[in-house]
Amino acid sequence: MKIKFDSNQPYQNEAIDAVVNLFEGQALKSGTFELNLAASTELISEIGLGNRLTLNRNRLLTNLQAVQKYNGLLINKELNGLDFSVEMETGTGKTYVYLRTIFALHQRYGFSKFIVVVPSVAIREGVMTSIRLMREHFQTLYDNVAFDAWVYDSRQVTKLRHFAQTSALQILVMNIDAFNKQSNNIIHRELDLLSGHKPIEFIQAACPIVILDEPQSMESDQAKRAIASLNPLCTFRYSATHRNLYNQVYRLDPVRAYDLKLVKRIEVNSILDEPDFNQPFILVQGITATKNQVSAKLLIDTNTNKGPQRKTVSVKGSGADLFDLSGERTNYNGYIIDEISAIDGFISFTNGLVLYVGEPYGGKTDDVLRVQIKETIREHLDKELRIKNILPGITGPGAQLKVLSLFFIDRVVNYASEDGKIRFWFEQAYKELSALPKYKELKLPSVENVHSGYFSMYKNVPKDTRGDSSVDDEAYELIMKDKERLLSPDTPLRFIFSHSALREGWDNPNIFQICTLNESKSEIKKRQEIGRGLRLPVMSNGERCFDESINRLTIIANEHYSEFARQLQTEIEVECGVSFTNRITNKKESRSAKLKSDWRLNIDFVELWDHIKHRTRYSVDYDTSVLVERVAHKLANAEKLKPIRINIQKSQLTLSEYGMDTQLLSVREADINETSQNTIPDLLSYLQSKTELTRQTLAEILTRSGRLEEVRQNPQQFLDQALSAITSELRALMVDGIKYEQINGQEYEMFLFKEREIIGAISNMVEVDKSIYDVVEVDSEVERKFAETMNTRHDIRHFIKLPSWFKINTPLGTYNPDWAIVKEDDEKVYLVRETKGNKEELKMRAYEWAKIQCGKAHFKALGVSYDVVTDASEV
């Protein structure tokens, strides 16, 4: 197939015009047979022809300001050198834009010498592939112009003579590493092959326009000196994630790219290793060595007031006992640190266990990886089936669109070797899923033909690399040259495996699933990860597909979608300067609620306050035998203990001007093979530490529940069920038996209204007349409607939203009621009301319902009517 390029994308043309218009007033390109040395844009020297700038700096600044004003950017007061920044979101055609800008500058002004500087092999190969694919397109747009495009090779430096001396358009692509070291780069040596000149002198004579692709990777002092050594006429910097902005001329940020639907929507399928706490879990997060000691951070399970939780603990030297650090979890008996080695990056324990940094022990890492692979295949096949069924109806009969999935792995051997576990899991899952009747109409290829790996080779053996070394060349060249072949529906290859280091410089528009398979937490940034698949897909006719229902990128992640979204949003804020925080602040600009000048003289408020201001104390009474009976019954009827499972959540991410929103689409579970025997902890000690009930009471509850035989299947789940049953029934008994009484001489002081300012978002403020404040702050739509209605009712004399400092003590913590009201029909009544979406007890959180019952008992002691309402009409 042949990819077609659209020359009429408005945002791309805007970016091109932004650069071209910078040179407004520059001498135009002479005709083919016309020579005008005075106005020529070529600088003639002894060893070559170079670009020539005829504009002075004042005119350049004027042009820059005009461009910035047109594009809605911050306007420079002075010119910050001759570096110019173009910001374009990943997947929106950055490479296309700067390559086409080269042709536009050549056509209009006659500039002919251009160098594209890249930070890595991957990006270099991407640029060369783009030039190859776009050559015919650019020649059609720009009068069939002849041009040379090539990669600098230190073994062929004589080609630089042609670069300098020809008047034809030249596009030279260079790695920054090829010329950033004066000491050992050939480009800086005098060579007989070049008549004693240094190769770089021919570049300098050409006075090239330099284009930096991903300039944030070339911001070191050394890199800046190297770029300056090229003697550029000016420098244009293209990136989605600039570290520094120099004379910015155009901006297409992530928010605008999403709004214009220039990239795929994002969905996240979360494969969650939810801790079961039945086995010891240890992850070495890092080891630090100082002059005096070696320390490490471990992620382990610990006992807390809220139950077992996975937390980071610090250890120093040998002797640390994980049993103590975990809050005496029996799972960690015998896990005593023997040695912490900062040199080799491991921790050894006295029981023989050795763990390296990033290596988990006791978790379900392999199970998560296996499920990630299977879910990626499932997502892929579902996408193929959907496209096959709906695409013809969108674009016409016979329309096809190839679906690709990309796996990033951190250890090549797990796939490349014949017995690699990732290869085994993939082939097993593909065979299982492709055999399902629902996928029959896809006529899927055999497993041998649908997957392949692109890895760096060393002596014909795939190896793990950083992604930027010389041995990566072959892998990058192969994967880039395969770009068109991969897009063809006739090519059976659908699933691509690559090393996780390959995270930028290569993308394919038809990547619809990205799965990162890491045995430890991935260090790949989310924007780099999703950037491999954000481009809009290409159909078999070579045209882009713009259907939003198809253009969705699914990330199969081993973390919760909300965490993925949070990290992605943070990266966008940090890297792009698109501050969602400021946008939220602008939308919800805060203000203070102002007390009315006569608030102390308002008789309705004063009388209301006299009724509700009194403080109380409570006492509780319950029968232990009743508690045992009720808890045992509840535990006996709790759901059956489940084997350990992995939770699969699919969600959609939507980027708007207000931030990253997430929407849960589906939830499933996957079984795992559990072969180890679970250790039974001390049930009574654990429950006693959480409830303060006696061991005798707890033993009686567990015995009478009849569930002890099940404990071995999932001890922690049983403890969670038992604790939940005890807590809920104890809470109910305490609430049922609670009594409040006034405390003589203790009350909420009225002056606190003056001292405690209420500040909130304007959008959460409702203007009112019948209150001591000019506005009341609401927390929900239910509260908003309630306040608005109360303010207009004739029988409501006064109402206030009770401030956060007005709190009632309960056995479950403090409780802050919602509203205090003065109502008058035939007589005045003083009311306190709680607003909820509904009043059904089971639809509220248990502790919330219990606090409401305590509130009812408190106000009963004061002689004030209290109730829960869903609407102002119920008052």
C-alpha cells in the first residue's frame, strides 16, 4: 500500500506559515536564469555556497511579533537569539511539517542548505523513512524540485563537499553524537581527502538552517556548543515537550490536538495485581550508599489501623527484621536482612533469599504479564472485528484498515528465545482466542505468522540495549523500512514486540493497542508510551481514517487507570506548559462568603443559634452476647471465599481543557494458578488489635460462624470479612444504644462565624437573602437546588449552611450536619436537615448512615427537629 498525505490540514499549514512568515521582507528566490548578486540569498565563499539572510534583527523581531500575535502566543519584547520554537503535540505530523517547511522556504526564498539534527538513531531512521515516503508528495507540491536527502556518515565525509558547493536543495540528517565531541569526532579533523580542510568547515560554509528534532534532548552546554559550531543561519526547534522555549512561533498543545481530533482517543485497560496479603511480598525499590552507611527502600505489606496495606519501609545495614517492620505480620517470620550491596544492587536475607533492585518477590508478576498479553490479543481481535463490520459503512465497500498491537518488553530474552515465557504466553493465548467462534469471520493467520520482534543484535543474538547505541541501527532500520508493509492488510504480521528502550522515534499510525510488559514498574513516561500510537490510522487506500469511534488507542497497563491518567496529566503539565491547574482555577475562581453587617442583630438567626449551639456528650450501651450472635450470623452468611484473581478494568481517557477525565467501560476477572499453600496467621491477635474485643469474644464469634474450615483457602479475605462483620454490627449496636446529654456551660461560640472565613469556588457559591452570609457554599447539585429553593420560599425565614467547625462527637468520629433552618407558618420552628441524593439506608455508606443516627440523637437531646431530606419540598 501507499500512504497518501493531505496537504490541506489547517493546523499544519499554520505551523509552516509561522516559519515562512518570519522571513517576510527577505529577498525572494531568483528565477532559474536570473542572477542578482545584490539580492541573492546565497552566500558565496571559497569552499561553498551558503544561505544568506538579508534581514536585519529589527525586522526579524517585527516579523516574530506579528507571527506570535497571529498565533495567540506571548509576544517577545526582544529577539532571543536566532532560535525559534515550534510546539506540536505527538502524533500530529511534526516531521511532515518541518520537512514541508524546508521546501516552502526553498521555493520562496531560495534557502537551499538544511540540516536536521536528531538525538538518537530511532529518530534519525524515522526522519529518513518520512523523506522516502513523502518525496513524491513534496515534489508534486513544489514544482518537482530536485533535492538530495542523506544521513551523515563519518566514513563518507567527502559528500560534504557536494553539500557545500551545489546549489540544489540539500537535506542532511545528523546525529548530535556525530559532531558534539571535538576530541574524537572525525568531523573536526583536518583531512587530506578534503584538501586539508575539516569536514565541518564545509557545513559552516553552507550556513545551514538547522532543524532540531526533539531539542529537549540536546540542551546540555556541550550540545549547544556543537550546534553553534555548525554556523547555522538560524535554528528551528520542533517538539511536543520543549524544555525551553526560544522565540516561540507556533503552538499545538495536547488540549487543542484532542479538541481538533487530530490524535486517537485514549482508553486504559488496567490489569491490577491487587494484594491478597496471604504471602510475603517484597520489592527492592532502591539502594543508596553514603560515606557512613548503606540503606534501602523496600515495598512490603504492613498492618495498619485500616487493615493490611502495601507500604514503603527504609532499612539500614544488616539485621533489619521484616516481621517487626510489617507490624508483626506472620508472613514475614525469618525474613531478616543479611547484607545490602550497593555495588551489585541486591539485598540478601538470612533465609537464603536474594533480591535485586526492581525485582519483586511473592507478588503475581508473571500472572499479571500473562493476563496483559491475553487482554491485548483480545482487544486487538475485537478491534479487527469492529472495523471489519463498520468501516465499509463509513467509507464505502471494500474498505480495509490494518490493526497493529505493540508490546514493549524490558528483557528481550523473554520473547526472543524459543522457550521465552512471553513468547509462550502469547502463542498460547492467541491460539485459544483465535479459535473462538466470534472471530471466525476474521480468517485469522496461524500463530507463527502474526507476531515478530524487532531487537538489536550482537553477534546474531538479540540483546537488551539503551535504545541509542550503534547496535540499535539494524533494529531501527528494519522496523522503519517495514512501516508500509506493516500497514498492508495482506501482511499477516499484527503483533510487534520491541525492547522498552525503543520509546521514541518510531511510531506507526495503525497501532491501536500498546502493552508494556515489565517485571518491575516501568520508567517509561506515559507521554512517550502513548506517543507510539497516537497518530490517526491509515486505511488500505492510503488515506487517513477520521472516524472517532475507530480512532481509539488502548493502553494495557499494570496500574489503575486513575493513576495512569494522573501521571499522564502531570507530565503534560510539566512538559508542555499547559497548566490544567491554572485552567481549573480560572474556571472555579474562589471568593469569600461575606457576613452581612447586621448579622448579630438578626433575631431569627440569634434564636436559631440559641437552640442548636449546645455541646453534648454521649454514652453507649450494648449486650456482648447480642454482638456475638449478630456478628457470627453475618459472617456465616458472607460471600464464599474466592481464590486469588486478577482484576481487569477497561477505561477511557478524555483530555479536555479542564484536565484528564476517566470513564470506566468494563470490569472482568481472570483466574490465576495458585499452587502454594497459604500460611494461617494468628486470627485472634489480628482481630483483637483492630477491634479491642477480648480473645474469648472473638473466638466465640469465629467458632459460631462455622467458617473456620475455609480459612486456608484465602486467610486474608476471611480476616477482612470477619473484621467487616464485627465493625458493622458493633457500629449498629453502639448507634442503637447511644444517648446524648447537654454539657452545662459548653456551647459553640457565635464569634467563630466572624473568625472562621468561608472561602470557596465561585461556581460553588449560591447567592441568598435569607442568611447571615451573602452566599452559601454548596458541595453538590442536590445542595444547590436546596439552597435556591429555600431562598425563595415564603415560609422560610432564615437558613444557614452549618460551618465545618460545627461538629458533633460520635463513636465514629465527628459529624458536621448540613443545614439549620427557621420556618414559620402559624409559629416558628427550628430545624436541622441533612441533604442526600436518596434516603435509603442501604444506598448510603454504612458509617455515614450511622453518623446521621448519632446526629438525630444529639438534636433530640436539644429538642430540635432533625431529619434527612432529598429535596427542599420535604422541609
